Amino acid sequence: MHIEEEDQLALEQRLYEESLKVLDEGQVLTGLIVAKYQDELLVDIGGKSEGILPFRELSLAIEPKELKVGDTLEVMIHRIDDMDGSLFLSERRARALKTWEKVIEAHDRDEVIEATVTQVVKGGVLVDLGMRGFVPASQIRRQPVGNLDELVGKKLRLKVIDLDHKRHRVVLSQRQVLEEELNAKKQELLGTLEVGQIREGMVVRLAEFGAFVDLGGIDGLIHNSELSYARIKHPSEVVKVGDVVQVEIMKFDPEARKVSLSLKHALPDPWEEHADKLFETNKLTAQVVKVTPNYLLVEIVPGVLAMVPKGEFDPGTQYSPGQEVDVTLLTINHTTRRITASIQHVADVPLEELEKLSFEDDAGAGNAGDAVAAETAAAE
């Protein structure tokens, strides 16, 4: 027997067996399009008569104009007319049933499925899974979505978070997918971070005490004291949201996922930048940054502070942060980077006079302190 004859016999046998089937509502069968009309198809599903498939019973994935006689479709018998036995078919219901089985499987396996947004509804959007699925607005992204209409036609990567078996309704979440991916990325990043590393990040948020930088899945904090050598009141004086910065990892707690960062390493060292100004007896205009009964703290150049001890400033003068004062540098320790200064009236004495007086012997006009006293008395 020829192969063609065997195939023909097999086809005839299948058609015979299908003709013996008892067709019932809810059955899903493969049908052959035998005729196409203006708004419906005639589909042979192997029964005694063809079934009617209205275009409205096609899923969104199928364009009626692309269908032609001879094509096959999976359809469901959704209604049988009691009067004449006419069969009414639905491709979208068949697809939905098949999709429902896939949705249950994806839910059981915790798998990601893709679906296109088709419509904006109250509280979220609908997606086409082969059946309708609902994605609440809060489950679309990790951050709130402004205009939901912008999502229509776009694909979302989703996980099933709720199923209604009776109504065949499904609720999905893309936010869960994104958060799981972010956590995996964080875990991977945690294994590569080390103290002293230089990393690139983006400033994502500013607070009164510092700036938060996204290192690629983990946010680190640059405290105000590590943003600049100069004293600042708010991080916006140095950075803004969206800035890409090079930061150094100062501290790292992998269990708490806390990272402390520094930006100062990328800035010039003020001690080196202003070395020509940092010498004893130099006079500078400084800015008061802290006032206490025993000392003042002043910024003599951006990023370099000096202490004015009690006795080197007039206790009767009211000083306040931000006030400019003229100071004379007294001592400088480059190793510990500590400087003392004075804003006593000695600052008004010409430097040449101070140097001359300090080297005279006891029989002369006296020391610099005497000169200050004499100068004060003369002024009075």
C-alpha cells in the first residue's frame, strides 16, 4: 500500500471518529474555515454541520482580514441552539481556556509571563494574556505611575498574584518581578563591594544630612561632612538629583545593606590647594562657623578650619556663624592639620612691626604683647 493511501485512510478514519463525537457546549476543538462572510466565519469542527464563528468571538491577537478559507482555528462550542441545533463558536473563549491553564501553571511555577496592555480601567490596566488580566496601578512599577494611558500597547513582564477560579479572573504584578530582580542585583552587588573602592553612582535623593547615591541596586549615603572639605549647610550646595558622581566606599555593612560613601576624594585637597596661604603670622579673612565660650571655630580658606582659643578673641564681642572676621594664624601643624589663630587687636598691627618687636631685647620697646597694649592705649 502506498504512503499516500495510508495517509488517506488515516484521515478518513479520523473524520469518521470525529463524526461519532457528541458535541456539547464547552468543548474545545480544532476547526477548518470553510467559508468567510462579512462579519462571521463558517467552521467545520467535524460534526454533522458547521459552526458559526462571529468576528466578535475572535481574540485580539487575530485580525479577521488575515483569515482565509482553509485556515484552522482552535474554537470552543459556547452555545448550541435548542431549536435547530446550530453551533455557535468562539475562538477567544477557547484561547482564554487554554490561557487559563497556562496562567495556573505559571502561578504554580512562579514564572514570569509577558502581556500587552490593552486598556486603562479604574484602578489599573487590563492586559491581553489570551484572556483578560488585571494589573493594579500599584503593581505596575516600584514607583507610582503618572499617566496610565502611556502604557497602552506596551508589554509588561508579570507574575500572577491572585486567581479567581470560579470567574476565571487573574490579577498580576510587574512590581513583584522588578523587586525580585532588584533584590537579586543587590545580592550580586553586595558580593563585590569593598571599603576603599571607587564606584560610580547617581544621586537619587537629598536629605538635610546628606545625599543618597544609587550604586547600581544599592543606595549609599554621603554625609554632609563627606560631600565637601568646606562646611556646608545642605547637600544641594554640592550636588543635585541626577548627578553622576565618583564616590569612595568608606564603610560597608553587608547584613544591614548600609553603605557610607565619600565624595571628597574627587575634590582637590584644600591643604595642598592653599598651601601658599597656610603659614604662621599670615593674615586672612575668615568666616565664623562655630561659637563656644572657650573657643571659636573659623574657616580660613574653603575646607580648612582654625581654632581661635579663649584669650585670642574679644569676649565682649558678639560673634555668630557666618560672620567674617580678620585673623592672624598663630600655629600650624601640617601633620595633624590643626591650626590656631587670633582675632585680637594684634591683627591691626602691621606685620613688619610684629616681626621687629618680637626680636628686640628686653631693654628695648618690649615684646609683641606690650606693643599691642601700647597700641591699644594710644588708640584710646
